[in-house]
Amino acid sequence: MLSHLRFQTEQSRGRRYPEAEHAYRNAFQRDRDRIIHSRAFRRLENKTQVFAPGLSDHFRNRLTHTIEVAQIARTVANVLGLNEDLTEALALAHDVGHPPFAHAGEEALDREMQRFGEGFNHNVQSLRLVDSLERRYPRFPGLNLTFEVREGIVKHSRDLTPGENPALDRYLPEMRPPLEAQLIDLADEVAYNAADLDDAYEAGLLQPEQIAAAVPVYAEILETVETSFPGATARERFQESVRYLIDGLVSGLIEGTVGCARDFDPANVEAVRRLPSRIVRFASEAAATSRDLKRFLHAHVYSSDALAEDRRQSMERLARLFGYLMAHPERLPDFRDPPQPEDSPDQPEAKPLHRAVCDYIAGMTDGYFQRVYAALLS
């Protein structure tokens, strides 16, 4: 549908540290493989998405959520005729900078860093991981990913303003990212809206009738499912309703994006970059459904008493460990930035202590955090 707006792999601006082309993998396929083999990606397996393991073995974690986002994003890219390899690499990398304990951990780290005139954002942290914190290769720091994947990591969920963060000014803050990067945020939205309903149902926090009362489109879906499958179990009917919901949102994402592209009528990728706003969007009904779902989830799940105590305790413990490590830097692993190649434009320097503490905690899994906390503060 939009193959003329597909980002062509050979148009990549390349890597910070030049490398020879691979014999049978293109640049974005190599990026995908480097992300999958990184430690940061593996750690997602033990980072909370919304529900900590305890009530069920079936809750999503940050890794399974990432896989679901990648699946949805690749489907949309395939239908639209976009670059699936670039899309997949971006989807797999989009959450590698998340700290332990889901958004509670991100909020707690942001509070601590604000005391030093900075902040914490998981997209920026993802870029730090792939640019320097991962240490796998002798010839360069980080993963040495292509410009487009690094740009998409920091711009997939919002546009940048020139000068807001000087470290990000190299990523064309005055321009929109390619469509492959634009679609990640809404693929993420589809994935977590549906998954959080599913996990909340598993946790006993909601019933389908409650969703139907707040989300008109879901009410129609539920009526269709109950009429079509009267002999199915309640769980089977709920799973079928979530499947219908995902299908409708993904279809709405495709239709909305095609319609917007038709209105703007950009000729190529460079024209997409110069547009005043993004092209990837939901059609109107799907956009309304997504908004309804998010309001429902905030009211009945994210703000629920069942999650509130875990959230409070997680933030309190993270702040306490941050303060302890600031007072006892000898407990940190080596917090110097990794050596740079001799021809690197970046000079190696020791990072400030607060940044080292932040990097250390942000990289922890939930389980490792608990072990460190118990060893140092219990």
C-alpha cells in the first residue's frame, strides 16, 4: 500500500564505526540479531510489565510484551509494504532501557535523577545501552547499530525538539522519523491495551461486562462472541473477544495510516521526514477505542489497590538503594564509560556518580534488585 514510503536499507546513514557488509544479512537484520543477543534484551525476561509474578505464571513480562509488539509491528509493516527488518529491529529494541518494576521503577529513577538536574527516560536509556553500556565487541563500544535504529529508539514515541537534549541533536530533531519508527508506538499501544486486559482478567481484577460498559466497541465484540460461541467456557469467550479487539485495532491502524498518507501524499521517505506531523495513526473509531481502553485500564487496573502497594514498595526501595549507593560508591561495579576506539570522536571519561548509580539500577532485573537490596539494606 505504501511501498513508495518504505525505507530502503541501502539508504541507511550507516554506523558510527564503519564495518564491512555481511555476506548474507543486511544492515537492519544485523541490528536485530545484535539486539537479540544483548544482555539488556535477555534481562527483559525478569522485568515486570504490569503484574509481578506471584498470582499467575502467565502474566506478561517485559520480554514477552516486546515479542508481542514485534509481531504486531511486523504485520502492519508487511501489509503497508514497509521495511520489515527495520521495523523488527526497532520493536525489539524499544524497551531495552526499562528499569525494574515497570513504570514505578521509571518514575522512581526519574525522581532521583531530578535531584541532580537530570531525569530518567527509558527511551534515552535504551540508546545509552546500545551506544555504550553493552560491552560485547572489541572494536567498538555498544552494539554499533545503524543510525535509523538509534534514531527510532529515541523518536518512536514522540518527536524531539532541537536543543532539548544536546546529546540527541544528532538524530534530526527537526524531522519526523521514517514510517517504520512511527508505527512502533501504536503497535506498542495495541499490544499493551490487549495484554493488560488479559492479565487483569487472569488476576481477577475485572470481568468482560465491566469492559463492555466503558468501551462501546468491546460491547459489540462481546455480544458477537457470546452469540457465536454459546457453548464455550467464559475464559475461551474472553480470549476470543481480546482477539477480535486486537484485530480491530490493527486494522484501524492500517486504515488510519493509509488514509493519512493519502491526505499528505508524500513522494518518498525524505518527504515524510519534512511533514509537519506524523502519518502513522489510528482511524477515528480505532483511536476512540484505544482511548477508551486506556481510560478503563487506568481506572480499574493501574490504579487498583492490588497494584498500589507493590508500586509504593518498589519505589520506596529503589529510592533507598539509590541513596545507599550514592553514599557507598565502592559497592558499585566499575562505572567508567568503556574505552573508545582510537579513532572515536567521543573521548572516554568517568561518568558522574549519580549517572553510574542510575545505569546500575536501571539495568537490574526485578530479581537481581531484590537480591542486591537484601544483601545491602535488609
